[in-house]
Amino acid sequence: MREPLAYAIAHGAAEAALEAARAEGARICVVVVNRSGITKVLLSDDGVGPIGVETARRKAYTAAVTGIPTAAFADFAASPAMAIAPVHLVDADLLPVPGGVPITVDDGEVIGGIGVGGADGATDDRLAAEALKSIAALLA
């Protein structure tokens, strides 16, 4: 098993998302969690309300514990197979909406997750992906 997600990497990803959002005039919250879904870093821009903060946390958690982007998890959660066991009954912290990506290393091991909240789903999703790209070289 790889070392846990380092603070420097988590903070770098969060800063990258915040800077990218500011460059396009968006105000967001970004949360980076470890593989267990425990918050490592939370950065919230001016004007982001409690819903943006909480959705960012839950998106990061969902990406880390499921190992898939939250947009893909949303598709899974909406499938007929999940009608028997809706995700909120499985784990109340799971949030099946775009804006969360898992942090994986080159062998596929999930070491954390990044969640962005505060903008629309497509923007949150894109910013989370940009944050992940910003730390790609550090994950090898």
C-alpha cells in the first residue's frame, strides 16, 4: 500500500482548483480528502455558502470511497439496479452529482478525492479535473 496522500499534494490540488475558478470569475469551495474520505484540505472562496462547502466535501468523499468520478457515480445511482438500495440509504454522505474525482496513483490505487462545489455541475466537474491534472506529476 502506498503512503497516504501528502498534505502538500492535497493543498496544491486545492489551490489549482481555486485559482482556475477565480480566473473565470467563479467562486467555489474545493475539498481534498484522503482515501478514507477524511478531509485533508478545505479552501472556500469569498461568497461561497454552506451548500457549496458541504457539496464539495461530499463530492470528494464520494470520489475517494467509490474510486470513480462522481459524474459516473451519478449515472450508476440513477440506474434501475440502484432502485432497491438508493445511495442515500447505503451511505448518507455519498453525493451522486458531478464535481468529484478520485486521486489515483499510476498503479490504479485510490489515495484520495477532490470535490468542487459552488458553481454549476459542469463547471465543478471541469475544475476538479483541472485540479487533478495539476498534481499528476506528483502522483507517479
